[in-house]
Amino acid sequence: MKRLLFITGNRLGDVVISTGLLRAFQNRYGDAHVTIVCGPVAASLFDCWPGVDRVIRLEKKRFDLHWLKLWWDCFPTRWDHIVDLRGSAMSYLLNARARSISRGGRKAGLRLHHHGALLQCCPTPQPEVHTTDKYREKAASRLPKGPAWIAIAPTANWCGKIWPASSFRALCERFIRDGYRIAVFYGPGSQEKARAAPFLAEPACHHVDVGGDRALPEVIAMLQRCSAFIGNDSGLMHLAAAAGTPTIGLFGPSRASEYAPSGPCATYIQAEGPEGEAPIDGISVDKVFDVACDLLRRGQ
């Protein structure tokens, strides 16, 4: 039985982007033992992933001691192939027949294509996510049948990427007038809750707060119950797109040319101005609503 090691990112978005490459990696070897290394926020993404034997949560430690711990966990195994998207020196210190290691540094173009090129995949494998009936039942109880749900994700990992809460509120008011219900998504932890607070405090939005502490297969199942997802450039944006939910990503100072959402029905809106510098509050509510209505019509 082949033994494969797949070292992916720390943040949820980076891990979701890498899932297509993981599938291609598994397909190349068929029936194999697969170990995943990723950040703790993304670890539950693989709870329902077929063919994964072990997930190692790479929790950052001072002086980069997390790499030493990872080496200690991995060095007893003779690996048939290591894919390392972190470009770590540790991968060279493990016993492996083959290595595919991503080089550091920023590169132009979609991160998704860079991952595919690492294993010379053509076409580029698209991200995918998995859930189960158990999580679908939980999602159905949280977001029951009735008027359609719109998923709103008003947070991101830094403030410059966050569309104003007042703009999200105005957008949601339009959807509510059209008969939709609003489900609010954000990530785990106190920082994400604090970033969501300005929107959650808006009583006019009549939203359901699904919380940020749920296992990712349940989040996937809830996103799949929504007719559309609208949110900032974030891990949740990539998760929604991979889940097949019609997705609109909002980009200001982050680069859509590198991190645009990839999925069967995904698009983005880039604020006007130089890429990487444009303020996100330059995106108008009218523009987002029009794009969303077009997505909703296509999804009917």
C-alpha cells in the first residue's frame, strides 16, 4: 500500500484551493494511505474526505518548533510521495521516493493553476468538498425549508478586505423585500465574531446567525441549502464556491487574479482601481445586487 503525505496551508481558503490537487494526487496512486497536514481551522474539512487516514493539525509554535514536531511525527514513515504546498525544508529531511514541493514567493496568476502545475495536471483540478447525511440533517434543522436562503459572510482575515456592514445591511434589506431569508456565516474564534458584530447588530437584517464554531462538513451542508453566497474574499468564499453554491466574492485590496473563487457557479466583483490597492467600499450595493439576481436567475 502506497503512503502519501500532503502538506497544505494554514488558512481555510488556501486549503480549499488545494483540494483539487489532493484529489489528483490520490487518483494518481489509486488505493493509498494518505496523511494530510494543515492548519487547525481547516482540519475538519477532511472529516468526510474519502481515502484520508490521518490529519495532522500543524499548530504554529515559537521559533518554528511546529516544523520540528511535524518532522518527529512523520520521519518514521517511508513515504512514496510527498506533496508540500508550504515549500518547507522539512520535506527534504523525510524518507521519500518522490517529492513535489512548491517554491516560495508570490507568483502572478491563480493560485489554483500553480497547484495544478506542481503535478502537471491538465486541465487544472477544481476544488471539491464533502459532507454526509448526518451533517445535512443538522443543516436542515438550522436552515429549514421555506423561502430561499441567501448566505452572507461579512468577515475576512483583515479589515481592508471587509465590505462595510452598512452595505451588507442595505443589500440584505433588498433580498428580504424580495422574500429571501438571510443566513450569516463567519469563521471560528473571538476575532471573527468581533468582525461580524457590526453586521450582526443590525436588527433590520432579520438574519439567522449560524455561528462560527461548527465543523466544516456541517458548514458545507448549510451552504448547499443556500440559493446564493455573497461575501468578502475569505475561506468561506472558497468553501461556498467548492460546495457548488452560486458564489459572489467581493475584492478590494486583495487580488482576484490570484484568489478568485473557483466553482461551477462562482464569480467575483473587483472594486474599481489598481488591483491590490482599490478600497472595497468602492463596490456599490446596486452592482452586487444586480450580479446576485443574475446568478439566482441562472440557478432556477
